[in-house]
Amino acid sequence: MLDARIYRAALVPVLLAVIVCAFSLEDQPPAIGTTLAPDAFSGPRATRELQSLAAAFPRRRAGSAADAALARRIAGTFRGMEPAYEVTARSFTGETIDGKRRLQTVLARQVGEPGPELVVVAHRDAAGRGARAELSGTAAMLELARVVAGGRLRRTVTFVSTTGGSGGAAGVRDLARRLSGNPIDAVLVLGDLASRRSRRPLTVSWSDGSTLGPLRLKRTVDEAVRDEVATQPGAPGVVTQWTRLAFPGTVGEQGPLIARGLPAVLLSASGERTPAASAPVDDNRVEAYGRAALRTLVALDEGPVVADGPSRAVVTLRKVLPPWAVRLLIGSFLLAPLLVTIDGFARARRRRHPVSPWLGWIAAAAAPFALAAAFATVLGITGLLTATPPTPVPPGAIPLDGAGRAGLIGAVLVLVLTFVARPLVLRATGGRKHLDGPGAGAAVLLTWCVLAALLWIVNPFAAAFMVPAAHLWLPVVAPELRLRRGIALLLVGVSLLPFVLAALVLSGQYGLDPLGFVWALFLVVAGAHVGPVAWLFWSIVAGCALAAIVLAWRTRPPPPVEVSQPRITVRGPATYAGPGSLGGTESALRR
């Protein structure tokens, strides 16, 4: 029922798309540099500030009394630099790793020339005791404020001390809402600037949305790191970039800012993740990274406006692949299976093969995943879990305690019980019990291709993970192609490998083991980072994958080849038996 001619003809645009993508590669935007050396940054003074703050506030979980006291001290330090800065403190309620808390953000603003502003952000809280490395960003920010006080920079600059950076990024999320609509040229987020051991990349531009921070801003900070820290900042590979754009999220504080359309980048010796509370601190690193931050501010102040917002551009082969080229390429790969599926569905309808019952079967297969996700969402809404921040949290920030274990076990029970009650679900959805026949294959392919096309409209990077299945499932579901069970299962398994690769990449990026990955996934669903529309969509995708596995398992083996004597219908040299074998002639009969 699948027309190979349509499939071959629809593959022609793929070649054209590949050629277009090859010619669409662009040069990376140049970094904004400066010739002024950032000698004004005092590393010893920043180190003394770090030691003083860490000794006075060893326990400073977000929303605690110590966190509030530290906020007052930072505000007092900024006020001591008056009249250079206008200091304000704003209170709000936010979700932290300990649940909802009353939080405070301190802002110190130095007014400069009219135009886009510069913003420097650092969080002051920590999940563990001590955590000097995590506090180094605040110490460096205070030293930067001292250096640029009195009009050293032309532009308006705002220094912001937030809380919630240990998990949930509540302070930055509130700041992003306040900054939206303001003319902001760049936001430099300071993380760990003192750890002895580095984790690359040192500059991070991942987002909570499906975009990345401006590449020009990131390259500007990269160049400052090379000049001052004397090391390569590192860069993610193509597979990592693609996966992070397909499944967005970050534990860094730049994420909510970029998601709100603000040009932001994180500078941290520990990369995206927060350092351990006991991470050793190198005083020389404080000076080196502080000088890199100051060099970045001076370059942005003296140079042209960045003018670039968040984008989906992918860096490959030292070139930039624009997002429209990615959309074109993935769309061309989806075209062939989509056209063949539509044609096969029309053929199935003309031959009166039932299709709608198998759509009900897919819905019943998706129901366990959807109900488990709904259960997690209800736990997050009702507050039965310890904390459910709306963004991913660093590993270990929210431990798997008794409430978490109960929630995970409950979700697994919902999943299992829904599978057990599958006959009832099939009756409710109008599906049939046994998945078989041409109509079943048409239903599976049609659902998968429609989902892939819808996802391609929203996020072509995520749709790319569905492309292999759209092609490899064609011979599995085609009734005229009777594959052996092993080959059919192999094709389905290979088609799902991209999702396995994505899970491995994300686990490595976030530093999660298998159980930690499941717990993190549970938390992002409970915290609504993955909303109802998203988990319902991926539940249907999982239902289609189960249907493909069942079809591959139940594939009928090819009929055996019968070996028998061929029936002779034509006489020739191979069957000639001598004179008279063709019958008598008149001359022979007369004799």
C-alpha cells in the first residue's frame, strides 16, 4: 500500500536542501575587543571580600534569615559607593529548592549616557554550608562595582544581587520580568569565579526556551577569558547544541533571561552547573576571572551595540548554520514519509481497511504516560512535594526524600495500573485489542508523521529526532513487504536511538545518573517546566513507538518458496524429446 515511486520522487528536495544549507553557512560574528588592560580589578581585595562574606554567612539558603542579612550587607556595600549608585531592594515570593519563600533582590544602578544598558548579575545563596566558590561571583561583582563607580563606563550599568541561584533561579526569573521592555544591550551573569578545577565550557548561553544567547556576546566573553585566564573557554559540539535546542532547559541563571528575549551569557569556572559546597578555591582564579569580567564590560561599553537577540543558530565547522536552513533541511527529510503516508492512508480508506480503531489503540498506549505525567503535575500543584521549581535544578539540589520517593512510586503505579486496565481504556477510546493489518500500519505512520510535522513548525531541532522513525517504519508497516521479525525489530530499535542519544547527552550535561535523570524529569514535569501540552504530545509519541514495536513483533514471516517441477507450457530445445514428440505429420502417417 506504500508507493515507492512517490518516496523516491520526494527525496529529490533533500538533495536541494543539502546544497542550500551548504551555501547558507555564515561566518561567526566577530568578538568585541578592547585594548585597555583591566588592571583596576583588585584580586586580593575581592578575595578578602569573599572570605569575609563566607565567614559571616556560611549557611545562606534562599529565603533564609542569613540570605536576607547578606542582602542587607550587599545593599549597604553598594550604598557606601554613593553617590555613584542608586540602590534599591525589591521583595517578592518565589519558588526555591525549599519551596515558596520570601526573597529579595538588590539593585545598584549607575546612570550613564542614553542608550542600551549593561547589567551584571550574581546570586548570593547556596544549598550547602560554606560554598565559597559559589559566592565568588558576588565578591567579584562588588569589586567590579567599585572599579566602575564614578563614571568609568559611558553606558548605564546595573549590578544585581539575586537569590535562588542554587536551584529554581527565582531571583533571575523575577529580574527578567522587570527588565523585559527595557533597552538592554547585554547581561553578564557571574557564577563560580574561584574553583580550582574548571568544567568547560566556561561561557554558557543555554536557555530555558528553544533559543541560545547572542553568539557575538558569547564570543566577546570568550576572548576576554583567553586574554585574562589564559585558557580556552571551550565550546559545545554540534550534537550537544542540537540536543539542547531540541529539549531546552538549563540550571544556569542565564536561562530565564534568554528565554525572555534578553541578551545574556554566563561566565563560570564550573560551567553551567553550580560547584560543590566543598569545592576548593584558588585566589588567583578570582583575579583572573574578575579581570575577564571587567574586560568584557569595558569592551561592551566602548564597542558597538551587540544588537543581537537570542537565536537558534548552530555553530558547526567554525561556521554558523542559520535556523531557517535547519528548518528547510528537516522539512525536506520529512516530506517523503509524509507524502507516502498520506497516499497509503488514502489507499487504505479506498480498500475499506479500518484505521480509526487503531488510532484508539495508539491513544490507549499513550494513556499510561499521560496519566503518570498528570499525576506528577497534580503533586506539584498541590505542594505535596518538597519543592517544584519551574526550571531544572542542579543535581542534588532537591534530594530524593520520602515525599519524592512516594511521588515516583505513585507515578510508576499509575503507569502500571493503566497498562493493566488497558482493555477498559481501549473500550473508552474505541480501539481494538490486537494491533494488526494494513489499517494499523497506516494509523501508526499517519499519527507519527502528523506529530513530526506539527513539531517541525514549533521546533525543527526536536522534529529531527523523529525523522529516522518516519523513514525506517515504512517497510515495517507496509503489508506488501513481509520482513522477518528480527529485521523489523532492528529497524524500530535503530529509529529510536536518537532519543536514547538525547537522554545520554542531557544526563552528561546536567551530571545525572540514571535515577537522577528520572528524578529530574519528574521534577520538571511537576514544576510545569514541561507543561501539559508538551507531556501530552510526547505521551502520544511514546504510544506510537509502542505500536511500532508491536507491529514489528507481530510481522508475518514471508511465505516459503515452493520448490516443484515447472509445468511445461512451451516446447523448446530444453523439452524436445526427439522425432514425433510434436505429433504426427501427413508424410509420416502415409509411411
